[in-house]
Amino acid sequence: RKEVEQDPGPFNVPEGATVAFNCTYSNSASQSFFWYRQDCRKEPKLLMSVYSSGNEDGRFTAQLNRASQYISLLIRDSKLSDSATYLCVVSTNYQLIWGAGTKLIIKP
Amino acid sequence: DTAVSQTPKYLVTQMGNDKSIKCEQNLGHDTMYWYKQDSKKFLKIMFSYNNKELIINETVPNRFSPKSPDKAHLNLHINSLELGDSAVYFCASSQNPATDTQYFGPGTRLTVL
């Protein structure tokens, strides 16, 4: 089993829809969790950190479920500009483990 | 103004050559990293380094070596390049290794012919 797993997609979603991604991790001792976004042919950039209580930033909501060892990202009212690959990142033993990413395509 | 910069942006070279990629960060971060992203887009960490410790991903061939002349620079040297080394290489930095945001450079697209 991979340490961090994501559905690679692509997710093809109409503009304005709500889309959710999940990411599972294998090590229950993992300490910190993040979502990064990577546009085509660009570098990854932090989208948001994920806190135990869940957190929201505008149209984006991130949640952590330690019992089931997964984190989620919800995007509401999706925009064309949300098209990108979303990378789940988990910190375990002070090392960052990256998921393979989920590709999202927003269609007009 | 660029936080993390890399040169060159594109590198095309022949098999067997030795090449270097330079990375500089002006964020005052203590930790720098090199990542490899292959054609399948999977981002793999190669090295993480601060002024105390170099952590090497054990899957990285010893043809790859990081060199840090100072805290703001972490260069990547690659000896005897192979076709499978073709990928995009990203440099990144953060203040703390595992809890803080990582800031990435724009990437270096390496093509080995």
C-alpha cells in the first residue's frame, strides 16, 4: 500500500459544480497535512493546510479524519481557473510524503 | 523578488554528460529540497538539506549529489546522465522541514538524448 494515495482522475466537472477529493495515508502517526495545487507546467503551490478541526478558505474546505486516516478537499462553485492537479501531502516522522495528485478539469 | 529561483529553466544534453542545476532562495529558510517529477507527474523528494543534516532518499542513485555553498543555495550535480534522468527537477525551501509551507522554484526541465 502506498503511503499516500489519491485518485488520479481526471475529474471532469462543469463550471459551478461542487467537487470533492479524498486522500488516504497509511501511517497513523502522521502529524501534518496539506493540499498543494499544481498548474500545468508550473511548480506546486500551497493551497491550504489541513487542521484537525477542519478549515475553510473561501470556496475551499479541507477536513481531516484521523480515525479513518484520510483528508478531503471540497471545492464549491468551481471556476475554470480551478483546473489543476491537487496534491495531498502528509508529514510523517518529519518527512513530507507526496501523493501522486488528482487532476481536475473544469468545463464551461 | 523571486523567492526560489533555479537555473537553467531548460537543459538538453547527451547521455553520459555531467551537468549541474543551481538553486537559490532569498526567504531565509533553513531547509532546502530537490524533487524530481517524471513524465507520469509523480513528485518524488530526492534530498532535503539544512545546515545540520542531509537526508537522502535511498532510491536516488549516487550519480546525484547536492552541494550547498551556503544556506541560501543548494545546487544539484548529476554525473553520467542517463535517459531515465529526463524529468522536471524542482528546488524548494521551507523554514521547518515538515510543518511549514514549501516554496518551489519554477523547475528545470532536463532532457537527456
